[in-house]
Amino acid sequence: MIITDHAVEELKDPTGILSGNRYEVLVSIEVPEDDELHSENGLYIKSIFVQDGDVSRIAQYQIIERNTESILDFELEEDEEAQILQYCNEAILS
């Protein structure tokens, strides 16, 4: 999986209940043709990135086909999720 681009929007908690900062991160990805996740239409991952003190995590994510906006019923592998988390840390917190 190759990350090609991203867009970030900070999410505000109007209730003040949630701790830390939350961001909606749209990460454009490319996957090899032989990967089961591959789509001719292109893909992006819509994730909620949470930064709370020294801890950061991906609270949730969806894999979305670009042209159809269809949510794909796939889960990222552990190393792919770690790659997204690292990318978010670098893109948002730097």
C-alpha cells in the first residue's frame, strides 16, 4: 500500500466530553493489482485520528472506493494500520 495524498479536518467536540484532539483524515492510497483490495476506481481511507497527550491512535476507519463512494468490507492488515497511524502522526503532529 502506497499513500499518495491526504486531507485533514479537525473535529470539534461540542459537548466537551471527549478528551484529546480528533481529526478526520482522508488518505489516498494505491495498492498493487494483485492485492485483493485493488480497485480500478482508486481508493481512499477515511479515518478518525485521535491525539490525546502522548498517545495517538486510529479510532476508526473505512476503506472507500473513490468513484462510487462505496464502503468496502475489508480490514487493513496490522502493518497497514500501523502505516496509516505513523503517516497521521507525521502529517498532523509535525
